[in-house]
Amino acid sequence: NLRNIGKRLWRDLKGYKWALPAFLVYDVMVTTLFGAFCPLVILAGLPCPGCGMTRALYCVAVGRFADAFSYNPSIYLWILAGIYAAWHRYVRGRRPPGFPLILGGIGGVMILIIFIVKSEFITCNTSKLVKHLYTVYIVNVTYFKTVNGYAFIIVNNR
């Protein structure tokens, strides 16, 4: 019944009322200080498997499906997981069975898609902090190379 769906949705929205302001404060602070949003980019200078996810979601919302796939192919898995969770939570009124396993599986698939299938990193600019640590102005990570147990990042200057 629609009334029960609305009550469940409203209860969840009230429960997360501080999440959006906290998220916005985090976004403004880290973007201002480090020039990047992602903690992996800030700390290590490497793009994460989630790079491009927001742009991909926007592209799906406006109907640019091929562009969404080019930004991050795993966006469609996340959308399916969201539909699955919303169906169980709001329509059926219970927790989605096996959802933590589904999320872990999607995370694993993201890593496979980004790092193995595409055999490259999604391009992300490194942060101000990393720019100071490296002598390269902006880096485009090409591949890892291991020499005597040490991992080196091979970069191209832009």
C-alpha cells in the first residue's frame, strides 16, 4: 500500500537528516584543502574504482547511457542494487536479504572492471597534496611496475 511505502520512506529520510549537511561540509572542506573529494586520491594520488560514479549517475538520469558507461561501467550494477534494496525496504517492508553480500560483490566487480578488464585506471587528477609530494604537475597513471619488491607508479606528464 502506498501509505506504508510513504511512511517508511519518510522515516528513513528523517533518520538521515544530518547525513546531507555532513556530506556537504566534508565536500567543501576537502575540495578546498586538497582539490579532490576522494580520500584515496588525496592520500595516495591514485584514482579509486568509484571515480566517475557521480558523473555516470547524472548521465543515466538525463538519458546519456553510453556516456554513463564510459565514466564508470559499474553504475548500472549500483542502480540495480538500489532498486533491489528499495523494493525490499519500502514495498515489502523488510531488510533486503543478502544485501551486504551483494554490495561486496559489486565492489569486487568494480575493481575487476576498472583495473583488469579496462586494464587502466580511470583518469582522475591528483590532489594538491600529492602534487607537492611528486615532482610531476598532474599525473596520468599508466601502470604499476614492481622492481625488487617496490611498487613504482609509471606516470605521463600532461
